Amino acid sequence: MKMTIDLPEELLADAMRFTGAATKGEAVVKAVEDYNRQQKVKQLVSSLGTWDIATNDEIEAADVADAERMNREWNGN
């Protein structure tokens, strides 16, 4: 689709540099694709809800408890 848009030169120059685009049109397309991809990821993450993930300390405490339990079982206690 062809269209005429007015973009600040500095903004477009940054988009070309960040995307590695050779043309202004390519930079705009890549920028829009990246924006759309980010929005899709945000939608996906929000649809998944929240997770209850154990902290490192909780994982280590569980590992220690498992090791102690296995040691007791191994020694017949």
C-alpha cells in the first residue's frame, strides 16, 4: 500500500540504523513489524495470567530437604 507520511528525519534515521534497513520504506516496514510482534507477545503474556514461580532460596531448600530425606532412607532411618 502506498501512502505519504511525514516523519521526523531523526526518527527515521534511527529506525534505519536500528533495523539495518537500506531504504526508508524498508525501515518503516521493519519498525511496524517489530511493533506488531511486541504487541502480540504482550497479548499472549497477558492471556496466560500469572505464575507462582519458586525463588532460588525455595528451590535450594527443597533440594537440601530431598538430599536429607534420601540420606535418611539410604541409612535406614
